[in-house]
Amino acid sequence: MTVQDLVEAGAQALEGAGVAFGHGTSNAFDEAAWLVLWAIGLPLDAFDEHAGDEVDGERVARAKALIEQRIATRKPAAYLTGEAWLQGVPFFVDERTIVPRSFIAELLADGSIDPWLSDRTTRVLDLCTGNGSLAVLAAMAYPDVTVDGSDISADALAVAQQNVARHGLQQRVRLVQSDGLAALPGPYDLVLCNPPYVNSNSMAALPAEYRAEPQLALAGGDDGMDFVRALLRDLPSRLSPDGVLVLEIGNEREHFERAFPQLEAVWLDTSAGADQVLLLTREALTA
């Protein structure tokens, strides 16, 4: 079999089994390519170059077994491979954290946040850091800042520590266990937050792949805004005068606007549209 044969067979199997995507891929072919390339020891961006390569029997068996494991367990592919990618940067991940997929990563990479920053931007907070990917990407995007990555979960922070070390950022990224902002006095110039925001009805309907993730990092209460309410209440005292919050809320814009009807938010464009991530200035939060 060739690499392409393996990927096409894997995609057909995934499609037929009705697995859910959304943890780094959006379709069966891309998911199969990820699993097959990882199983046979090729770089994940090498499909086009190696599509016609013949694969020996042992590697064919490994690839097929991994596809079968993906179907049988319904675990996200990143949990099976131990790796996820954001903006071309690899991160270790396991079941202690959700699979990183924040649209904030796009905004860090394309400079969309930069107009709200200045040479006074020196302290950054990644709240609900999970596996630490946004904290790492923020440190990479802004070489002159220090970053606090915070999470309530000690397990998540243990994963984050591996990623901070993997990218050699121990001197600039500090990890802090905190329930919300409780252990984070600030002041911060930029706060990034991809919090638990899934409303209770959506939580009940999540596919098995999402239920494999820590619910603590997903569930946001009846309307998805429980964590966000506490955050917006407490954050002004932790922001510098020119500080800003970049907040991801997924598909919960309607619930957000119902919960905070007077708040003047700037909605930022992402690959999923302009209703996933918003920006709030300290002035807007205190108005």
C-alpha cells in the first residue's frame, strides 16, 4: 500500500464510523492523514511529498491499528499521538488538559491584537492556560514580555510545564495555580483567556470526543457565562490603565450579549468568523 492508499482507507473508516472532528482537523481525510503519518514516522506536513511511497507491512499494521483505536475509543487524535499543533508549533498534550485549539492563537500570529498594545506592554496573563500553548505562543509573539500561565488544575499545569520547557521559555513564562484571578494580583497589560464557556444544553449534546476532555475546562454553567461573569467582575483591578482582555467564547455570543448588554466589546476576525473572540479594554470594563 502507498501512503495515499492508507490515508484514503483510514478516512473511509473514520467517515463510516461517524467519529467527530474538531480537535485539530475538521474532516475525515485530514484526521486520517494525521494518524497515518504519525504512525509510520513521517512529518505531519509531508503527505504531498510522500503520498506515492510504498509502506511496508509493519507500518501498515501500525497505521491501521491507530485508526481502529481512534474509532474504538472515540478519543481525540491528539490524545493518541500525544501531540497537538497550533500555528505550526508542536505541543505535548494528554487527557489532563483539553486539546488546544484556541482561535486566540491566530490573533497572536497575525498581529490582530497589536493595535491595542504599546511599548508599555510588558506583563501578559494566559488565564485557563491548559497545556500552556497560548502562554508559549504569546511569549514567542512578544519577545520583550513576561507571561503568567494560570489554571485551577494542577494536572493541567504539569502538562504546561512540559511545553514551557520544550520551547525553552522557563525564564519568561511562569506557571501559577489559581482559581480564576484569586492568586493573580497583576497588574497585567494583556490578558488572554479561553475559559470554560459551553452552556449546559450544548454540554449534554457533546460528541464522545469532547466528553473525553476534562469537563472542568469546558462547562460554563446554564448559559456558559459562569466563569466569564466572575472574570469581568474581578479583572479591572488586575489590569494596568491601558490593559486589555482578549476573550474567547466560541459559539456563545448570544449568551454573552444577553449577560452583558451594556458592554462595548470589539469582535475580532478569526478563521471561524467575527463572533468567537472579543476584546475588552479596561475602560470598557469599568464604564
